[in-house]
Amino acid sequence: MSEGSHTSNDQFSVGFGPERLRDHRDAARLDTGAFARFFHTMLDHGVYLAPASYEAGFTSSAHTDADIATTIEAAATAFAGL
């Protein structure tokens, strides 16, 4: 399984599937169970993401270095649990 992150300027999305997304058919094959585990682990660590892998998340200049460090640490924990 590969985890993917797709970005466009300040937007991003996270999904889990066998390969990089190319179209809606690939998106339909994402592992929603893996995303749910990732999402809830991030939430448990205070990082609030869009609740579905097909929704966009946004970064902001309001995010501090501490916010980013917290997010990276939470993501490392979440990835390790998959």
C-alpha cells in the first residue's frame, strides 16, 4: 500500500491506495479503512483533517512552526500504526 499526498498551492489531500491517483476510478479504490485509522489518530493528537480522503485540506500562514512539528509528529505516529 502506498500513501499519497496530492497538493495544489495551499490545498492537499491524503489517501491510501496501491498507486498514485490519476482519476476518479483510482480515487474509488482508495483504502477508506486506512484513511479512517489515519484520520482518527491525527484527531487524537490534536490535528484536525478533512474527514474523507476525497476532501481537501488547507495550509495557512497562520500555522506556526509548533503546529507543523505537532502535525509531523502525529503523522509519524499515524503512519506507524497502519
